[in-house]
Amino acid sequence: MPPATEPRVLVVDDSIVVRHILVLTLRQIPEYMLATIDEAGNGAIALARMREQRYDLVLSDVRMPYLDGLELVRQVRGELRDAKTPIFLISTLGSEEDVQRGLDAGATAYILKPLSPHVIMKALEQYLAQQRQPRGAAR
């Protein structure tokens, strides 16, 4: 279920242009129109923010300086013991091995670049639809 209060989202990418595209895309999805959206330029900044603030959704690039998206996911799932926050990885790395590595690290979904607002919206809407289904319902 989407949160009862306005959601908090963290957008993580070393490109300010990509972050801007992601924020604009989120604003087109009804559940995220009024969300508080924070941004981080790399995984290290994102991890520091996640130590201080709970997020309802994280969208993160994979290839970034200081701490990449895979390690961010691993640390959130391991060190922070946060298995619930949905983390969507976004990357140009699109081999089956790359995608599997992201999912094995604990990512909720793996979206391939080039960035398409339509693809991001579809992935988020599918995730939200799954969250709305009652527990135990057939999928």
C-alpha cells in the first residue's frame, strides 16, 4: 500500500540532468505528485541521508563515484537492515549478468537507460499496483 502521508523519495545520480528528468517523471505519477523528493549526487551521500531519514522510494543510478548503486543497495539491505524500502536501479549496464547482480544485491527493479520517462512510469505503476493487491491475492 502506498504510505498514508505524502511519500518521501530519494533520487540518486551523479548527473543533475538525469536527476531532473527523474523528478519531473515522478511528478507525473499521481502517488508521487506531492512527494517530498530529495536528491543525492552519489551513493555515499544517499547512504548518509538514508541513515537519517526514512524514504518510501529510492531511484538510483548504478555507476557513480564514491559509492555505486549496487553497493548502496547492499549497504541499505545489510548495514541499515532495511529490506522494505523499494530501490529501483537505473543503468546503462544491461546484460543479463548486470541485471541479475542488481537484483541479487536487493534491488526491487532494474531499469535500463537511455532514460525513458514512460518506462520509469510503467515500472513504478506496476510496483504500486502490486502493493495495492491484498496479501495472498493471486497475481
